[in-house]
Amino acid sequence: MTSQESRGQAFKALHARDGAFVIPNPWDAGSAKLLAALGFPALATTSAGLAFSLGRPDGEGALDLEQTLANARSIVEATPLPVSADLENGFSATAEGCAEAIRRAAAVGLVGASIEDASGDAALPIHPFEEAVQRVRAAAQAARGLDFPFMLTARAENLLHGRDDLRDTLRRLEAYAEAGADVLYAPGLIRREDIAAAVRAVAPRPLNVLMGLSGGALSVDELAGLGVRRISVGSSLARAAYSGFFQAAREIASSGTFAYAARGLSFAELNEAFR
């Protein structure tokens, strides 16, 4: 098998095994290497983490497909782990554009990617139902046309865009599964009963749940008990890293002290991790 094929097979197998696994979200090659050293079995990129690293706010237009794929390639090349990419809304208004984004993602070594149903239009933030299903179907067909396993994740974005409509969210997840998505994901699900309902709605396809949001305090074991198969953390690790950096810099600026240095990893520890 090629390296990409073996990563694809390994990534597919993770979703088929019992229990839940955590797929953390690095934003560059360095953070990817640290996560790999801790034993995580796969990685997923974060659009917000990448935007922050470029000094930009996350949101529509912060990144383009080329920047996203260049970042993803650096993460793929940093470790031997399977990597899935956050492709936002496919960076396209059309279904064929979503399919092309999947093909281009595969070309940089990725073995998975997510496509969301957010439109980027403040007046109509979520694609209409039928249009959203067509976009997932086109992306799934592109993924199936590859010569190695490629796990397509379809994201229902209602809850992140002020549409607290669980019924419509579940309806979309079910339709995306029927359209060919391998993994289903509705970021913003926090309540146990809602997560359990989503697991039932997409079964037997695996559900990804986002942790690291305010109010999301369930453990890996608790999520696995609800039937969740995959857990990601979005931009929360990037936010944790920037929070530590900002707090340390603020200590210097406000008090002229350097106590932060005793709390962080040493130069030797980090240097060895990247060796």
C-alpha cells in the first residue's frame, strides 16, 4: 500500500472500532508533532486555528482553499498519522466546487475532510436543505472516486449560527448520511439527550461531537457511553496556546515579572519533542 492508502485504511478502521476516539486539531506542523507524540491516532485541521496563526479572525473570507490546503499539507508531512481537513463550506457556492475541493484535498495527502452547510451569507447563513444535500452528495461521489479510503464528514451548522432547531439539525444529519457522508457532525451539540438523539439519527454511521466549547463538560467515556464514535476539539487547543502566550506577555507588560517561565515546558522538552 502507498503511505496515503495505509493512512486512509487506518483512519477508516478507527471509525469502525468500539468506543470513541479523540481526533485533536493542530494548526501547524509543530502542534501536529506534539499531538502525535502524545499518542493520538489521527489529526484534523482547524480553520480558526489557522486563521489565528495568520493574524486573522475566523470567518467567511478569512482563508481560501489554497491556504487551507497548504496548511493541511504541512500537517500531513509532519507525522505519519491520518489527517482530515476542515474545508469549511468547500470554498464554493456550487456542489461541483465541493467535489473539486475533495479531489484537491486528496492531492495533498489528506485522507478525510469535512464540508459544512453554512453558506457564508449573513442573510441566509445555512444552505437550503435540498441544496445542502446535493453538495454533500457531490462531495461523497468525489471521495468514492478516489483509489484509497477517504472519510467525508458532513457538518450541520445550525447551532453555530443561531438556529437552535434540533429537529432540522437531525433531519439534515440523516439526509447527509443518506447522501453518502461517512461521518456526521453537528458542532454545538452539548446536552446529553441531544447527542444521544443525533447518534440514533445517523446510526450506523459514526457521529463526531465537538468538545472544548463553553458548557461542554462530558468526558470521553461519557460520550462513548452515549454512542459517540469520534470527538474533536476545534480551535480550543489553539485558543489554549494563545491564552498561555497572552497571559505570559501580559505579565511582563503589566508587572515586569517573568513567573510564567516556571509554568511552561522547558526549552529542552520542546526541542526534544521536535527532534
